[in-house]
Amino acid sequence: MVAPSGAVGFALLAEARGWGLFNILAWPPWVEVLLALLVLDLAIYLQHRLFHSAPILWRLHRMHHADLDVDVTTGARFHPIEILLSLGIKFLIILPLGASPLTVLFFEIALNVTSMFNHSNVRMSPCMERVVRWLVVTPDMHRVHHSILRRETDSNFGFNFPWWDRLFGTYRHQPEAGHDGMTLGIDEFRDEKELSLGRMLAQPFRNTTNAVGADPGMTSAQPQPPTPDSGSKERD
């Protein structure tokens, strides 16, 4: 609850001090709310891409991707340091924008609800899923993002709105092996012992050579038996 309440608290401070565009200019409330939601969601999309592209940030974010069985709990599996950095990024958006506390509260609730939803195992009919994924990120759309293949991991970054991926060319309709044949997780952390709380919290500070079962004398994680998805690349 620290991150959502922190963002709302900062919005209250900005409103009280008159900081930000919406606290200076008198715009129609519905315009302010709509623009604030779009800008905040775009910021989360760009933040997500940044955490994939910068090696030091990927070390924090890979805890989220190390889950071997993506379900609703995966939507809450983020490293505490990543959560604090994400909160700071929200501050940097709220400050110049002047988003109202009510809008920020709504966005935080929506972000957490959609994170639970698009990491869940909810199944929809293909016809319904094709329609819904134009409005919100669906489980099938986001599951591709948790593929072991880097080219699939670096796609479908959206949480709330699915349009940013289409707009910026990071949208992938389906995994190459299909949802039933797709391998989830990360090459370096495939031992179930890596799912313990202590090892997950320590992931950012460990070399991949220190993964369970890895040979300390090797320069990369222990090679896994060949799988249809064994062509993935190392991140670090």
C-alpha cells in the first residue's frame, strides 16, 4: 500500500501548493482526468520498457519474470526497490501535470486491478478476447511478455491500456509456440529453489553464475536442456 498511498499523498501536496499544469489552468474536469490517466499510463509503459533495456534496472525487474507459472500472484511480485523507483517516476509525472488526488487514486486502483487481471489464468472465448484486448490488456496478451524468449519478453509492455504497444511497435499477437507450448520464466533462474523469498530479494545483487545449480567456474548460467524456446538470450 506504500506506493499507491505515496502517489496520492504527493498529488495532495501538489494540489495544496498549486504545483502542476492542471492546478494553474482551469480545464474542464473530464479533460484533466482523461489526460492525466493517459499520461500516467504512458509513463508506466515507458518505465516498463526502460526496466527491460537498462541492465541495472533489469536486475531489479527480473524478479517479476522469474516466476515459472504466471498467475494472479505474479502481478504483485515486484522487488521493493523497483516499487520505490516506480513511485519516484510517478512523482516526476504528477509534479508538472498537477493530476488531482482523486485521479491518481483511481489510476492506482486501476493499475493494481489490471495487473492482477492480466497476470491471471482467466480464459475468454477467442471472439471475446479479440474484442477486449482493444480496450484493456488481457491475460493472453500479457502472457507473451513472460516468455523465455527475449524477442517475446520485449513485447506487450502495457498494463492498463493496450494501445501503446500497437503505437510504438512492441505489440505481439501470440507467442511463437502458442500459449500451451510457450516456456515461461528466465533461463538463469529455472530451479524452483530460486522462488524462495530470500533468493528473489537477492536476485538484483547476484551474478547469474550464482543461480542455484550453476557452475561457479562458468561465465553464464548453467545451460538448460534444449527446449523449443532455448534460443533466448542472456540479459546481463
